[in-house]
Amino acid sequence: MSPRTLAPVIVVLATLLGSCQDPDPVVLSLDGEDVRRSDFEEHVATIEARGLGPLSPEAREGLLEAFLEEQVLLIEARHQGLLGPSASPDEGPRAVAQLLGRAVPPPEVTESEVQAHYAAHAAEFRIPETVTVRQILVGTLNEARDLKRRLYRVPRSFETLAGSRSTGPEAAVGGFMGTFERGQLPSELEDAAFTLEPGRTSPPIQTSLGYHVLRVDSRQPARELSLDEARGWIRERLTRERADAAVRAFVAGLLSRARVNHEAAIFSPSSSR
């Protein structure tokens, strides 16, 4: 190889060696501002100090993406005069919120879009059947039968008897267990709970805990939310989804203008710990 041919190779090698020897390389550059590996290392150290480290290379790589997104937003906030060069770290989130408020206005959701979403996602607006249940839990079948006799004579005494006789944790609140969908109660209790009419009590039901006497306070049949009932939830969901997408697009635009060196941040000396 002639000296004339060798010269460019030497220049390239020298450049590569120089970059490899940089103890604190730039990992992000945007609008004249640089973010260096030491900045990312400081961020990693903060995360690890919370008991999450040392982080694996895969975890560092995932953390790097969020770090870079945060940095381009801070740089853009400074570029737009929303954050001074000597601002404290606590001021950063407020400035970024202001920036996003300017750059990503609240999206508009039309009534026709709400109606279309309601029609396309009907399954999401089905409310399952529920029952509100109380119980008295005792240790023996004879005790449970005695309770049934007392309740037959005085049905309104259920809560009083639950408070004085039940060994269940809900005894102090008159045996009130809560409101349940199918699949949320133990299988031995579910059939009785979803068969009883409101105000009626079950025969004694044996489980590993003892003998249960149930009362259904109320039952709500399965139904579908109307469009009027679902409208606010749908509008909020669509607004949030579109706002999130707009923010992601804005951040992607900032990153597309930046020069990013992922390798310098990921393959740092501390990443081999």
C-alpha cells in the first residue's frame, strides 16, 4: 500500500482511537447542548440507590431510552426559554409540562367518534351480575341449624346474630361480606349466593372454615352501560390515548434532530459490574 493510500486509513484509525479514549463521551447532542455518559451514569446511580441495582445491561438499555427522551425535552424547554441554565432539577418537570402544553394541545374528540367507539367495543360496557352478601360462620352443623331456626322466626335478626355468634372476620359489621361477581366467591358459596332471592337465607353450607349461613341483601342483574353512562369514560380514554400518541410523536421529532450514541452509554465501564 502506498503512503498516499495509507494516509486516509491512518486518519480514520486515529479518529477511532481518539473517540475510544474519550473518558466521558457525548451520548446525546441537540441544538448545541451535549449530554455525556457521566450524566447517564449519575442517573443510573440514582436508580440503583433506590435498591434496584446494580442494573443489568438490558435494564440499562431500557433506562437509557427514557433518559434520552427526558433530556431532549429538557433541552427543548431551555431552547424555548422555559427553563434557565441554572435551574434546579425540581424545576425541570414543570418546564417540560409547560413545553408539552404548548406543543401538544388537548386533542378534540367528537361525538361521532365516541359513538363509534361505543359500538365497536360493546363487550367493554357489559356489567356482570352481582350480589351483595352477608354471612354467619359457625363451627358445627348443629349451631348452623339453630341459627336457621332463629332466623326463620325472626328474619331481621341476621345482623344481630352475626355480631354475637359468627366466627367470621366480618362479624363486627353484621356479617357483611361485600358485593361479588361470579367467580369471586368460594365455589361452595357461589351457587347459593347467586340462587337466593334478596332477603332470603341459605341452608347451612359446609366449607373448610366451618358452616356458613348466607343472606343476599341485594342483586344487580347483568346489563350493558348505555351510551349516556359510558360517554364520559370513552371521551376521557380517547383523549388520553391521543394525547399520549401526540407526546410520543413530539419526542420522536426531537430525537430525530439529535445525534445519539447509544453504545457510549450502554457499554460503559460501570455496565460490566
